[in-house]
Amino acid sequence: MPPSVCRLALLPPVLLSVLVLSGCERGEERESKVAEQPSREGNVLRLSSQAQQAAGLVARKVALQPVRDRIPLTGWLVTMPGRQVVIRSPVAGFVLPGIAKGDLQPGRAVAAGEELAALEVLLSPQDQAQLAGSKAETEILIRQSLVAIETAQTQLNRLKGAPGAVAGSKLLELQESLARARIAHEEAQKKLPFLPQSAEPGRFRPKPIALTAPMAARVLAVHALPRQFVNAGDPLWTLADWTTLWVRVPVFEGDLGRVDRRDDADVSAPETRQVQRAAAVAVPQPTTEGLRTVDLFYALDNTPGRWRPGQAVTVSLAVGRAQERIVVPASAILWDGSGTAWAYVRTGPEAFARRRLELGHAVKDGFVVQRGLQPGQDLVTLGADVLYGEQFKAEMPTADED
């Protein structure tokens, strides 16, 4: 008999019973802790129903979907035609800061019709003399038109009130003269805001010309600074609207017949796996000489401002007819440090197995699976990251293990 057993046999019966009960309680506590923790048998992770519910696990049957094959290509983002404009100075003068928001800086968003800056016009002596002459002529025309309106209106009122009959042709002539005089007066009044306040050369300064944004866009470049002198035609700012960009995709002539040019394109950045759809744009393009490629264009929504013109993107275009393939959502896929894709399959009520996947091209709802899954399997679509963490937790040795 071992010495430890002999020592226990010599203890009083009451004390012996207390030690036995204490050992049983500790054993039960250890067993309960083990039951609460996830266990791993081979490549299968076991997780209780309560733990699954707490982790928010969701699983669904793997099913086949009609998917078309796609060819991966490289495309470049470009600004839509007509959505980039260079604002130039209409006349020579000095650039004044904008009234609303101060100086413009590259990258700032501007609204359609927003005043970007004002232009203080610089006039030569010859220009001042011409404007002074136009001012005098306009004032004379206004006075003459007022006199003509008053005379024609007086004669028309007198003839209409005459007791005798008046020839209809005379009334028509007076009405026509009155209408012409009014038109001349209105046209002369419209010229006044653009003419100097004084008709004397050298004693007036024209009003600054407000320069506004022709569309909602962003400032790409600033070519002139406040208080800088510019000549007529000099560039002031370059604006571009990036809310919608075009994707230019060069396609070889041999592949052009296979590509469905009516179907949308899947666009993704090389550093991410997020796929965004781009609508096909019917813009026929000639073959690029020496390269034997044809450019296809697709419209990409860029309202959040994620993309930039000139950026290279990965583009996949649909070819051939649709075939039955397995498609899994992106939320079901786990990526390890080496870029390998994994997913969890439910093999029992409380059992999950990790499967390595061989993926095909990306689609809008996820990825095409070439190998690793079979139709009818229960795929974990939500909570796969929780299972991944629990699996490695189960593999770690606990403090009680010796």
C-alpha cells in the first residue's frame, strides 16, 4: 500500500469524509469548466447551442447559382467627358478672393453656381475711352426712347378719345412706334450695369466680375492666387466632378468577341477584395494602333469619393453562358496570413469543421468556389470569425494541464 494511502487510513472517519467530499466538489467544478469551454476533436470544433446563440452564428445550405465565367483585366479610372473644366479669365485684371468662403484650395468641394472669386478688371486708356463713349451713347438712347414713348402715348390717347373716326392704319402706326420706343428703352437699361458710372474717362472703375462654378465639383488645381494679375484667357482653376467616373478597360481584339459588352463589370481595387458594379457605357472606340486592343468603358458610382481618376483597378468582364456554380458570401470567408481562404461547415448540431477553399472570380454577392464545398452542406455565413477564435482557444493548453 502506498504511504499516502496509509496516512489517509490512519485519519479519523469524520475528517476523512470531509476530504473526500472536498475532492469531489473540486472535480465537479473542473468538469463543469471543461464542459463550458469549446472542445476540438481533430479538425472539428464543438460548441454548445447556448454558445452558438450568444455568438450569433447563422448557417445556410450551400446551393448552386447560375454564374457566368469572367476574365480578369486591368482598367484605369478617368473623368467623364465634359465633367472636367478649366475656368479661364474672361478679361485682364486682378483676382480677388471669393466673397463666400475665402481662398480656394485644391480638393475643396464647390457647389454649382457658387462664387469662386471675383476679377477686378484692368482697363487700358483706349478701353476706358470706348466705355465712356458707350456710356454717353446709352444715356442719350435712354432719353430719346423716353421722349418717343411719351409722344407716341400722348398721340395714341388723343386719337382714341377723338369723337370722329380715325383710320385704323394710323392707330397701328402709333402702336408700333410706341412698342419700338419701349424696346429701345429696355435694351439701353440692360447695358447700364456693364458700363461705368461716370462718362468721363479715367474717373471710373468697372465693377468686379464674379466668377462662378459651372457645376458641382472639386478643385483639382489652382493656377492663380489672390491679387495676382492675369491676362484674358489665362487659366484660373481646374474643376472636376468625380461623383461618377469611367473605367477604361483595354481588351484584346481576340477577346472582344467573347465579352458581353451589355453586361456590367465587377471593379475592385488591387489592395482590397470589395467588389463594386460598374454599368456598361455604349461608346464605340477604334482599335489602338500597334497594341491591337479596344477600350471598353463602364460608369462607376463614386458618390462616397472612394476612387480617384488615374487609379488602376481590377476589372472582370462576363464571357460565355451562365453555368451552375457555388457562390458564397464574403462574410463566410476567412483569410489567413498567407492569403488562403477558409470557411466553416456545420457537421452536427454542435460540431463545425474548417474547410480550405479554392476561390474563383469575385461577384457582387461574394466569391465563386471552385473547390472545398459541396451543395447541401451547412455553411456558416455569420460568425465564422468567432469559430476561428474559439478553435484556437481550444487548442491552447490550460493551466490545469500538466
